[in-house]
Amino acid sequence: MKLCGMMILEIVSYKRTLNKMNTIYHYCSPESFFSIIQNQRLWLSSMDHMNDYMEKKWFYSTLKKYLYKNLDANCVDQFIAHLDDNISIGTPFACCLSKSGDILSQWRAYAKDGFGVSIGFDREKLDVYDGIIGNNLDPKHRLTLSDISYMDINVIECLAERILSRYSFIKKYYMNEIISTSKFNRYDKCILELISNIIHLNTTTKNPAFKEEKEVRLVYQTLDTGRYEYPESSSIKDLKYRISNNQIISYYELGFPKDAVSELILGPNNKFK
């Protein structure tokens, strides 16, 4: 399992190299600010309705193109089918924050053209799992806080090259060329861990064109396994719905303690006294 572990650490360390600011900021309108503070709730909305049309596609599409260029097509077909099956199990819901509380483009886009507020949260007091986004049965480990990586196509291809280098057995695995049961089981576990890492990177990687946002993403990964009864202590409750821009948007509410709010920055056009 050493080979597998090395690759997991390598991908995770790629994410961990980013400096993690203790205070992270959520830009919002005056109305949303009032609701967030009064109810002590953040909304995590379906990532299918985010403003970047390449969400959940930027990393994955580049990875697939690279794999088809460098591996047998039949092998890649099976790997992609396996990966898609795992991706379809869960649906990510997200709340977007930033490492910076005073970015003009963010005021314009998310804080009612500067009339809103940037709410600073103490990262540690949000008490959210800091790990790989995955299809975990425990809801606590499906709620994660991750820095966004801004990777161009060349960087993604370099990462894909390292994946193929470490996981040289992919072709044998998917082409049924592994005879030993023990070796197959070992590789099977490695493949599942690789898939978890790809799902994570696909959810937390964006085009460098968005780098100015300095985004930190709060993600809740749902599981399409029927209704789940959350424990009373869970900070995530049942799915809710709202109307936004004439669309029905599904979302979850995440509760937070009062002392998690560490700073308030008023927008350049804010009218609060």
C-alpha cells in the first residue's frame, strides 16, 4: 500500500501548500447579512447553479483529454465510467468564501454592488472537517472547508502525468490482467482512493481567470441513498428550497456559533450607520 499512500499524500500536499488564512470572508447583500447574523446560518447551494459554467468540469475535462492521449481508449473508458459512477453518488453543495475581505470584484458580484457586507469567520471556530471531499457515510466527514486551487491546463496535465506514473497498474486493473486476488484487492483500494482525490480536486479546482477571488469553499457532499436522518447534534439539517433569479434553488443550512464571526467589513456603498 506504500505506492498508493504516496500518491494520496502527493495530491493532498498539492492542496496544502496554499497558506490558510485564519479569517475567511463571505460577501453578501444587506438582506443576506441580516439573515445570516440573526439566524446564525450559512446557506450551501447546489453547485449546479454557480456562476462559473465550468464548475466541476475544468479539472475533469482536462484530465480526461490527457488520459485518452496517453492510455488505451478501452482502459480509459472503463476508468471514466467507474469515476462517473462514484461522482453520481453524491451531489456537492457549496458556500463560497474568500481569504480577502475587501476585493472590488467581489463587492460588485456578491454584495449588491458594494452595498453589502463582508462577514469574517474564524476558520477554526466553524469546526469543519479539513480533508478530502468524498462519499463518506458520516455527514461530519462530508462537510469540508477547502482552499480553491487555480490550475491552468499545463498544471493539470503535469498532475495527470504524475498520476499515471504512480498508478502504472491502471491499465492492468481495468483490462482484467491482474490474476492475484491479493494484488487485485490492494490495487482496488488504491483506485478508490485515487477516485476520491479526483472528486476532491474536481470540486476545488478552478480556472486561473478566477484567481483574484482567493476562494475558500465550504462544501457539503450529499449521498443519493434516500433520506438520511441527521443526528440532533448535526450542524447540517434537511434540504430546503428557495427562488433566485426565477429558478428553484436547493440548499442546506449550516449553523455556526456566535463567536465564529470575528470581523465585519462594510462595502464601499454600504448605508449602515
